[in-house]
Amino acid sequence: MRRLYFRIYLAVLGSLALFAILAGLAGWLFREFHEPDAGFGGGGQFISEIADHLFPKNADAGALEHELEFWHKKSGFSLALVSPDGNVLAQAGAIPNEDLQRLSKHSSHSLRWGGWRGAFSATLADGRRLAAIRPPPEAGSLRHWRWLGIVIAIGLAVAVCAYPVIRNLTKNLERLERGVAAFGQGDFSSRVEASGRDEVAKLAETFNAAADRIEVLIKTQKTLLANASHELRSPLARLRMATEAAAPAVPIEARREINRNIAELDSLVGEILLSSRLDTADAIGDELETIDLAGLLAEECAPFRADLAVSPEEALLVTGDPRLLRRVFRNLLENARRYGGSQAPEISAKREGDAAIVNFCDRGPGIPESERDRVFQPFYRLKGSSESGTGLGLALVRQIVLRHGGSVSCLPRDGAGACFRVRLPLVAASSGLGLNR
């Protein structure tokens, strides 16, 4: 059965068939064991003939009462013998009057049942009627609880029988989901085990083929970028040397502009290469170490003359690549210096739960709410911005922070300006490194 929908369809039909069979079996057993007088349904004439013999027409009331009492004690049934005109000739046991009247009016020779108590009547040959009511169970709700137990048992049986079938159908889907999730997180070597002959197995094979193609394309792109960086940086170095050699003949302002453009182009090449490397799953896999954020921030803030506020009572220890985290802090400091005007950036770091929170705030024009998330897109610039830059600084910040299991966001600042908040997970206590001094 290769078609997945057909297998699911058969599984549903099988479950319903099993439920119907078990329900029918349970009903038959319940009737067989809890309604022992159900077998009298086709013996009305036979019972009438027995009643004619036990209760002769010419017997007096005392004899009839004695006979009914004997069978009442023997069977537990409440019995009454009623004349053709509806008068009670003899009675043994308690029979509700409305039931007695209803049963006494039944004139057929077949048994007539009334309600759950199993009431019936039979007509004798001379027109008299024998009415009988089975005694109620000891506990009135016991029967309902038994039915509830039977229904629950049937449901459990269906669930147990259907589980392995459904589990087998969905196991391949779960395996495919895990493989796709790993691939989406940058593990381009992730593949899915394709077992079976249904649509899910075919989908897994298609995904693996597509993943192979994408992995080849990414490797080709990385090789192309590496070669392009080499080819670009070589003429840039020669251009820089030529500019220095021709310095006496070139006006100082022109030399500054040329050097600025060369430096900007060189920085752009470096950031493109770094962004490409961060797209792979092993971007920081072999370079992790425990880092004291306070010390790292102090080193990076010093060249920018930024104000740094860190709580001295707490050690902010994170696990990561120090070179990449330096790039995060440097890019955010450069962004705050570029757009913050004459005031120095204000940096603060604190612990919040199991994460370190670092804020980079400036007193610049601020960022509109509609663009606070878009500023992290590559090469995106704010409308009306005249500042130069590669357009990759904030995009790199988000990539690096995400690679470290954290997050970054842009927030408004009271008064004027903007704040970029970086959240990084602290070193877990189980690692043996304390978080408090």
C-alpha cells in the first residue's frame, strides 16, 4: 500500500470496524449475563400453557395466592393473576399499579417487556393474564456504570490497536521535520533517512536531492567569494601603494577621499566574507570560550570614549567567539557614534534572569517604529540618511548574536535617540563557572 492517504483511510476504517465488533460483542455479553429472562421472547404460548396448569380456573383465591407466593419466593419475580375484566385475583410481591394495569391489558401470547425492569405479561387460555416484574438490581446506577466501563474499555482497545498504525505513518514525517529544521538552521549536511515506499519516503528523497544541490551551490558560492576577495584585495593594496607613491602630486583632500573609499571598499569585502561564513552551521563551532562581557565591553568602549555602566556585583559570563562578539560591540558603538551626534554613546550591561542585557544608546535622531526591524536587513538605509557605511554592520550584528543563541532589537529612547539591546545567554550553573562574585 504505497498511497499514504489510502493507508490512513484503511486505518480509520479498521478502527471503526474494530469498535463496532467490540461494541456488538459487549452488548451481547451484557444482555446474556444481565438479562437472563431475555430468552423467553419466543415462548409466550409455552409459558401460557404452564400458567394454565399451575393456576387452574376453578382454584380458589387462597390456592392461587399460595401458588403465586411459592413462585415469587423461588424466582424473585413479583407476580399477579388478573381476570379478563381487570380485577386482581391473586398477587405475590409488590407491583406498581400503573405497571399492573399496562401489563394486564396486553392480550398477545408473546412476552411484553416494559422498561429496564423486565416486566411482561402472558395471556392464559381462559382469558386471565399473568403479570410479572423482575426485581430491580441492588444498586440502581450500577448498570449505567457498567455500560460506561464497557465504552471506556472499547475506546482504550481501539486506541491501543490504532496507535502502532498511526505511529508508523507519522514517524517518517517527524524524521523529515527534524531534517528540514536542521537544514534551515544552517546545517547543510543534514539529510533525511528515506525508508518505505509511500509519499513521505518520496518526499524525503526529493529533499535529500535538493539539499545536495543547495550544498554544492553554497560551497561554490563560498569558493567564489574567497577568490573574489583575494582578487579584490590585491588591486586595492596596489591602489593604496600607488596613492601613497603619488602623494606629493595629489592634493591632500583628494588623497583623503581616495583613502576613505579604499578603506570602505576593503571593509565591505571583509564584511561580505564574514556574513557568508556566518551562514554556515559551523561558523563558531571550534572557537568558543567563556567570555567576561564587562571586560570585553570596557576594551571596546575605550577608543570611542563611551560611558559604560556595569553592575559590579555580578559577573556577566557568556560562551562564544570573542572575535565575533568584539565585532558586534564595535559595530554597535560605531553606529551610535555615527548617528549620535556630539554626545558619547551610553553603554550599560546587567543580568536579567539567565541572560545578559547590553544596551547601546545614543542621542541621535532616533529610528521610526516602522523601520526598527528593517535596519537589520543587509544594505538597508534609513530614509534621508546621509551617513556613509557598508550597509552590513547591523545585519552582521544580528547574524552573530543569533549564532550565539541570543537576540538583538532596536528600541526607542526617552527624550531622543535610539537604543540597541543585545540579549545573550549566560553560562549555565552546571558548567562549574559561578555567575556571582
